[in-house]
Amino acid sequence: MSLRTLAAAGALALVAGAAQAQMPPLNFDQAAYITCKEAHAMNPEARRALALYLAEHSARYRGVVIPDGPIGAQIGHLVRGGCTLAPDAYLFTVIDRAVLAELSKLPKRQ
């Protein structure tokens, strides 16, 4: 193999690895250990899907529903602030604490 072919293969492997890193995890055990910093490195769609998945998990556990609108936006602001203050924190922990902080304002799950 020529040096050019090796370089092209290496570049292709890096691109494939980066694209794979952009995908959200497939199960809760993987998702729970993603830090805010790692989530921030994801593309916006993957990060949003991950955050929604984790928020739904937290809400189900706590017996509430996260509605669209001002209350859902408030949770989003709390998560953004928490991740800004502690980028090495696990994203799920930050989301769960935000849900817990707004628990009294959230509608109960039926």
C-alpha cells in the first residue's frame, strides 16, 4: 500500500469514529454515564435525543410528565446551567436534579 492510500484509510477511519461518537447510546446503562462535556461534543440532534431520553426516564421514575411549554423550558435552563457549572457531571444526574427541583410543578403521570 502506498503512503497516500494509508493516509486516506486512516482519515476515513477517523471520520467513521467521529460519526459514531455523535450517535446517542442505545440503552440507559450507556446513557447514564455520559458527561455534560461528552454530550456537548455531540451534534445537536443526538444531544437533544439523549437529553429527552434521560428526561423521560427521570420523569417516569418520579411519577411525573414533563410537558412542553414554560415548565419544560425551565428544566432545560436548569440543565444548561448545571452543565455549565459542572461539565464533568453526568448528564443524567443534572437532568434528574432539574426534574427533582421542578417536581411540585410537574403534572403527575397517569
